[in-house]
Amino acid sequence: MKIVIAGAGEVGSHLAKLLSNEEQDIIVIDNDENRLALLENYNLMTILGSGISFKTLLSAGITRCDLFIAVTPYETQNVMACSIAKSLGAKKTVARIDNFEFIQPENKDYFTDMGVDSLIYPEFLAGKEIMTSLSKSWVRNWFELFGGELIVVGVKIRSNSSLVGRKLKEMGDLSRIMHVSAIKRSREIIIPNGDDSVRENDIVYIATTQAHISQVMEVCGKENLAVKKVLIMGGSRIAVQLARMAQNKHTVKIIEENRDRCEQLAQMLPYASIVHGDPRDTDLLEEEGVSDFDVFVALTESSEANILGCMMAKEHGVKKTIAEVENLQFINEAETLNIGTIINKKLLASSRIFQIMLDSDDTNSKCLALADAEVAEFVIKEGSKVTRSEVRNLRLPFGMTIAGLVRDGKGELVTGNTRLVAGDHVVVFCLSGGLHKIEKAFS
């Protein structure tokens, strides 16, 4: 695919780096040469210019573009860039926005008429992710694939789990309910084989189906927390989206340091309690009854402050903590510190865009927001190499596993005895940068 990205900020650069590993034809446009310089070592082209310049877009080959993605910090510029790109021949366009009104269903036709096929609102995606964490409090991550036919959960394993110390090849009794697809141990992602075992404090990514969720929760030694009260640190845009989504389900309190922002929040969110103060102040947290809350969510602009806030909340007995960590290099550290669920807008936005890519090119799509592993959906083609024998006999590339599949609309797990057939939709885990090798095996 030929993909043009307008905007080399955090989201655009992260997306460009990911796509550059997948042997796509990538061009990044930005008017800041310093940002473009940071992409010089990646397999892509850069153009200094504006995403709303006809001349710049034409020089990027927009007339032959399969996917145009506008992710500058300015939503009006993104919408305009998509409109121009579409008029010049781009097949599909995606614009990053920060206005909740824009994503309302009744306004979709307006943007379609302008030439914008899809809208990405990272803060809204983050709010939805946190709401999922509130309802599925026993997991670190929860992903529903193929309309919920397959579920992938990320679970922190404690000493009370029956999985601790067991090798995967000794888990035959569990193969009908779960498939251990990846293990995150300290700062390393492992795509396990039969001789690998689960250890205490591993984060284990498990594929399963809706019918077996309760059994997976039991073997992991987990219980789902009934969430009633939520304390939010920081009055960011994500906090606003979360409070709106949670208003009919949870009691919400927001602690915000800026007084003017507190006044804005009070008007926008009359159903939430707004407290003016420094959420990093231990005395203030105690005064506001932090230990009485079921979940603590840290959503300030500082990743460091969010990590520390969650650590303080844990010390006060809060069972579930959630932190926005936008610095990708901090995610591994945060997970080793037992912060809880990590939210990253760049990963969420990138996952959503990869799903949009699937609509344009059904040969591959990474679909999950993971920092160190790649997860893809593939449709098995007629005559594919992987249909020639059972999975255990396939010479699959090192560092990959087939987690599950959907056949005739029904989700099922994959074992060594599974034989893939044309038309199967499969989910594959692999190490970062290895997806293009796997594509050859599935072609």
C-alpha cells in the first residue's frame, strides 16, 4: 500500500515507524524539518511541507495514494488536508480530531461529503479503553476481535494462580479454554513454545472465547472487582470523556490543580465532583478519602506524575489503578512497578488506523495496542502454505504463534492438531518487526 502521513508529531511518527517495518510505501509530510530528521533511519520518505498544500501533496504522489492519514495537532487542518487529498485521488482518508461532536453518528455524512472517510479521536479511544478496564477490572488488557468471537486478555499472574510454574506443554487440560499467546517478563516479550513456563509476576496474554472467560479468570487466580467509586487525577480531555461515559455507572471525583480548569470542569461535568488541589499531595488524597475508592485513574500530562500517583494510591489500598503513560519508553518500567493498566493514546490511535487499513487491504492488520509485540489478523487464502498440514507440522517463523481463529462466524482456539483452511480468519502474535515474515507464510 502507498500511505501518506501528514504530521510527524507523536502519533504520526509512531505510526510511521510501525508501518516502516511492514514493507509499506510510506511518505511523511511535516513543516518541521527537526521532526522529519528523527525519521531518517527508518524505511520511509519524508517531505518538508504542509499537508494542506496542493503542491506538497502532489509531490507525495497523492493521486496514487491508498491511504492518507492527517494527524497534525490541528483538527481543522487535518480535515482540510483529507478533503484536498480525496479530491486529488486518495482512495481512503483518516483525520485526527479532538472534538467529541464530530464523531456523533448524525454528523458522519457531513465529513464523508467533505472527503473524510474516518475520524480518529485519541482521547475518546482512551476513555473507552478505561471504561473497559473498569468493567473488566481483573485484567490489564481486554481486546475483543471479530465482533467478540475471540477475546485476548493481558493478566498479571500472582502466586495464587494455578499457572505458576507450569510449562505450556503441561497445560493440555486447559487447551480447550485458553491459549497462552505471549508472556511479558520484566522488559521482555516472549512468544512461548511448549518448554516455556509461566512465572509469578509475568503478564500473560491469553486468547479465549466468551464462553470460557470465567474459567480463565479462575485459573489466573483473579476476581472481578465491582467498581462503584472512581477517583481521577487530572482534568484532561481524557478525564472529561471518561467522566461522561461513566456518569450513569460510577461515582466520579476529579482532582485538578488548575483553578480555571476546575471551573470549566464543573460546568461541563455537573454530575462529577471537582476538587481543586495538587493530586500528588498525599494529605489531599487522604482528605478526599482515596482509600474509599475502587479505582484510581491518573490522567495528567506527565507520565511520571501518573506513575507516582498510582503508586501512592496502591499504598493507600486502592485495588485497581490506571495510568496514562504517553512516553513509550516508560511503559516497561511502569509495568514492572505494578502500576496496573497502562493507557497510551499513540498505541490506541495506531491500532485503530491499522484496523482501517484492514478495510483497504485484507492481507494484514495489526489490531491490538501493545508496545513490544505485534498482533495481526489474517484471512487464509486459497492455496496458502499454512493449509497443507496441521499447525504442529508447519514450519512457522521463529517468534510467532497462532492464537485463535474464526471459522464460519464462530471463534475457536488453535492447538497443534488444528488444520487451517481457506477463509479462516486467524489471529497471530509475533515479536516486533516480524510481521512481514509471517505475511509470506500466509500468502
